[in-house]
Amino acid sequence: MKEITKDTVLAEHNKMPRKKCFYGNSEVQKRKEKPTFSVSIESAKKIFEAQTGQSLNYNPKFDKYWKYVNVEEIAQIEEWERNQGSLIYLRDCLSLSVAIDSNLTDNTSGQYTTIGALERNGKSNRDQSAINQLTDTVSQVIQCLPYYKDADLICSVPPRPDKDFDLPSSVTSLVSTKIGKQNVTGGFVFNGHKSSVKAATFDEKWNVWEGANVSFQNSPAFNINDKTIILIDDKYQSGITIQYIAMKLQQAGAHEVYGLSFVKTLRDTDNV
């Protein structure tokens, strides 16, 4: 995993596209002589290679991963694209980063996706049915995705100490029991005040987390040295929060951090 710093996070934040979802749309360019397939998001490249056995090459000029493809490979690629469902691949500094779906179906109607409605009801209403459905969905994603299914530990973005209910940590606790991966969220310690980052800009959000002086304390109960960790959050906006917490896990000795968010906000202009 590359070193996570404010500068590396900002560098990734400024690249486009910020996310990639397939929804059955093919990325194969069917030119007459040499058809090609390409993706811009490294997480999509890694999962694609693991699930298909096909390898992609990096093109630094266009910042893409690509290959020439034959007829058989095109058929396999298009089946892989269809099988991605609502999964969204995210551009950030984590080893892998995905969201299960968008929170909204479009920019105008305000209609929630299925996962978006569960996230909203679980967070706003503490709806236990929604929490249980999110637990089942997150568990299924972890058990089906390459890399994620073999991770050592799981963890949620830590809630501030005075918060009486936190959706990501509640779901993470249930997922831990369901799939048998240790939950190490309890290793985080706050030595400062953590305020809301909901409407903050990039710099403001990073500074809020810096002010919280959060760190991960390795101990016999929460040992993450050289471990691979799935880091869970509810809503991915700019991605600053999940990357900041991944940085703290990295500094404490984690080998790889795989991000898993319930939903990605439909827009990419959050926290600009």
C-alpha cells in the first residue's frame, strides 16, 4: 500500500474520474482491427484481474490500465461487467476501495437506491431492520470479493467518544460476528475534540481530524501489525475521512487497508 499523507490524498482527489461503476455498460472499445478494454480506477483493475485471470497494462500517458482483447476475452469481460451490479470502484489512496451503491438514483428526483434507503433509515432512524439488512449485504460483499474475503481484520471509521449511536460501528460489530473476522475498532483513541465534518471542505475536514488527535493503539487485544484490514464507513463523499483513518491504521503497522462504504454520494463535488 502506498504511503497515505495529506498530499497523496489531495493528489488522488484532483484526478478524474473519481469513481467507476459498470451497471452492465461495456468498456470494450470494439475497433475493427484491435479491440481494447481499459479502466481508470486501480481498484477495478485489481478486482478485474483477480476475477477473470486477464492482466492489464498501465499506460502513464492516459493514466489507465488496458489491453488488446480477442473475441473470447470480450465475452468474458462483458460478463464480468454485468456481474458487478451496483458496485462502485473509488479512486483514493487505499489498497482497494469500493462502495456498494450510490445513495441516490439520480441528481433530480431525490429517490434513494435500495442501499441508500437502508443507510438513511439505519442512520437517521436507528431502524434495526435496516441495520440487519446492511449487515447481511456487507457480509455478502466481503465474502464474495477477492482480497476482501481473505482480509485478516475488520474495522469501522471510529465514532467520536460522546456519540450515542453510530451506524458504521454498529454494522461492523454485527458483521464481525457474522463472518468471523475480528473487529479492531476499539483500538482507536481520541486525545482531542472531534467536531462534525459534514459540510467541511477538504482542508477543513482534514484539520478536524487532526484536531481530534486520533490514533490507533496496538495491543495484545488489538494487534494490527502486518495485517490486512477492511475499513468500513457508511457514506463516501470526498473520501477524506476513510483515507485519514486508513493513514492512522497504516502508521500503526497495518499492511493493507481495503475500504468498504455502504454508499457513494451521487455527486463528485462534495467537499470541494
